[in-house]
Amino acid sequence: MARKALKFASWTSMALGASGVYLYSNKYLDPSDFGAVRVGRAVATTAVISYDYLTSLRSVPYGSEEYLHLRSEVHLRSARRLCELCCANRGTFIKVGQHLGALDHVLPVEYTSTLKVLHSQAPQSSMEEVRQVIREDLGKEIHDLFLSFDDTPLGAASLAQVHKAVLHDGQTVAVKIQHPKVQAQSSKDILLMEVLVLAVKQLFPEFEFMWLVDEAKKNLPLELDFLNEGRNAEKVAQMLKHFDFLKVPRIYWELSTKRVLLMEFVEGGQVNDRDYMERNKIDVNQDSEIRSNAATYLPQISQLLSHVPRQMLLIFKTNDLLRSIEVTLGTRASASSFLSMSRCCIRALAEHKKKNTHSFLRRTQISVSEAFNLWQINLHELMLRVKGLRLASWVSTLICWLMPVSH
């Protein structure tokens, strides 16, 4: 009897093992998707990073040159470990890692420079997984819906990837498909991050990143709902319809779900691609129309930003983005973009406040405050110009004084 039981257990183990190998080899099963593996990896990485900070800097005088050097090394080691964790756990972890990589004004440069690579290391779903999502959400196979469907995605991000396809009526479309496991894992990943951040907060009281988890909890469900993205696309198209050079793709609602978004396929280029601008005869300096009309759509943006806890950080990041684009395109290198953006924000916020009040006195106060703030910006711009002219005059005088007089 014992021999039969042992034989049965052996055959069962072999069958389970063979099934596991088959599922893994066909990418139906990935150890990274197991909750225990993901949790264990995240906990271990957090513990190693915390231990590194606690031990490496403990015996070094705070603020000394040695302390700053060692801290930079710890930052770099920790950033690499965090990046490896994001790549291993994928999905929500990559999304949060990408956000961290963009926080230049908050995180040390060792973190931002290391985590920026996550923008180009997003996971890619297999065609079997793509077919599975389309089958589950649209109830049909790919060949029933499309005349052709490119197996290679145009691009892959942390939550989804985009394929080019042709409908049976000949229309070329872009199909955005969510990675199949992100939806189920996202809520668990956010809860895990919240627990780990609270634990790190106990060790390092100055660690203030709970706001990032709160933002992820609030925004991630919206990002995972492609129907919400489609509605936002239509709102943006309506808001910016007066810009002839801007094209927002049309949404095919009959073939869109929370995990599949079908859009009109539109050829285009990145905003900082100078070669694309020159090939298509787009004047990279022609932005006066955007600046003059920005106040018409900024109130809606400002309304959303009123719920975000770091508005000033966002302004700095926007300024950085403008400067980055200007440097890449080789246009201007001045404070004009930041000043123009500040004026637009003041006008938009004032207009938004006026719409929400019926008091004539209150509207007058808002108008006076708006005029005063704009006057301050104009005065600041004038002072910058005067300083620039004065500096140019001093430099010119110095050069004339240094140059020898010819006879």
C-alpha cells in the first residue's frame, strides 16, 4: 500500500513538474506574477536599501566631504536596486519608477538619472496575450475584427502597448491594448508600496513620499480605464480645435473597452524632434498662437491641478520641459517661456475664479489682483532686460579697455 502511495505521489509530482515547465516555456506562467514572489522581492529590496543607508553613513560626520561622497554612492546603489525591482515586478512598479525618475527637483540626481531608463524598458505582451485581451473584451478573434494586425507593437509602455491595424473597411487604426495582468496586480502593488513606504518612514522620519502613493492610488485606476482616456481625448480635441496644426485621433467607441482603445492612426513626430519639424516645414519658433490662446483651455487644467499637492513642483517641471524642448530644437534660451506660462496661469486662474462667483465686488477684487500680478511679471521682465543691457554695456566697455589701441 505504501509502495502504491509513493508511486502515485511520484507520478503526480512528475506530471505537475512537466505541466509547470510547459506553461513556463509557453509564457502562460511567469514566476514574477506570483504574489509571494513580487512581495518577497519588494520587501527584500526595501530592507537592503534601508540597511545600506543605516550602516554606510552611521560612523561618518554629517555634512563632511566624506559623508557627501559616501551618500552619493549609497544613492547610486539604492537607485540601481530600485530600478531592478521595477523591471522585475513590472506593471505598476515601472509606472511609479517612471514618476520617480521625473522628480528632478525632489530626488537626488543619482535616482533620477538611473530611473529614467525605465521609460525605454517597458514590458511587452506576447501576441497570445494580446489575442487573449481582445477575445475577452471584444468577444471576437483578431482576424474577425481586422483585415491586418501588426504583430510587432509600435511602442510599449508600463501599462499597455500599441499595435497598428487595418479594419475590414480599409481604415488604418492604432490599437492600444492593456497588459493582461496589470489590472489584477495594480491594487495589490499599491497596497504593498503603501506598507513599505510606511515602514521606511518609521526608520527615516524625514522620508516624505507618502504623497506619491496617495497619487498612485487616486490616478492609477483612471489610467487603467481606457474609456476614461478616450473621453479625455475628445475633451482635449474640443478644447484645442482652434489649433489647425494639432490633430487628436478619433476614438472608435464601438471597438473600445476599459482595456482596449481603438483610435484613428495618425502619422506624427515628437515635440522635440527637430529633424521631423524641418522635414515637414514646421517653424519651431512659431509659438505665439499657443501662448495667446493658452488661457482658453488652462482653466480646466488648473481645476484638475488644484487637487494635486505640489503645484509649484509642477510649474518648475513644466519650465524644465519647455527649456529642454528649446535646447533640443536650438531655438531660444531665455526666461520668455517661463514668463509667458506664468501670465497664462494668472489669467486662467482669474477667469476660473470669476466663473465661480456671482458677486460683483468679488469679481472686481479678482480683476484687480490679476492686473497687479501681471504688472509684477511685466516689471520683473523689464528689470531682467535692463540688467541684460547693463551687463552687455559693461562687457563691451571691458573689451574695449582690454584691447590694445592700434596706431
